[in-house]
Amino acid sequence: MGKYPFGAAQLRRKRMTKVDFPSEVEVPVANAEDVLLAKLRWYDRGGRSSERQWNDVLGVLRMQGAAIDWEYIEEWAPRLGVADLAAQLPRFD
């Protein structure tokens, strides 16, 4: 997968979304799971003290609810060094 396996996985999992500004175009958007994992990494790298990053994590969970692919989170969290944080996440079903 190369030097940055998580980045490669994010790119493979992206979805294209249409936006209308100033004209309609399709742009790549990261999946909720990849945003969540990235936020957990930023939270960890910031000394686990950023309320903003943690609140963003919770916001993603609230918005996505049962749609979160927990198997993907459980696969990547240990590889990214945030398994303990992922284990603390509430599941909004």
C-alpha cells in the first residue's frame, strides 16, 4: 500500500459528492469513518486535550449513528495508535 497506507485507504473509500458553487461539480469527500479516525489521530497527537477534536469525533458519531462501519474503525484504530480512544467511543445506534 505504500508509505501511507491509511491515506491510500481514505482515497479508495472516498465518495464523490455534487456541489453547486459556482457551478455544479463533483468533489471527493472522505467517509465518516476516515474522518473519525483522522480526528482521533489529531486528538492523540495534540496531547489528548483538544476539546474541539473530541467534540468533532462525537459530532460525526451523532450524525452517522448506526451507519458507522465499526469493523473498519476496529481494523484501523490499532494501526493508527488510537485503539484505546476508539474503544471509548459511544455507539449511537
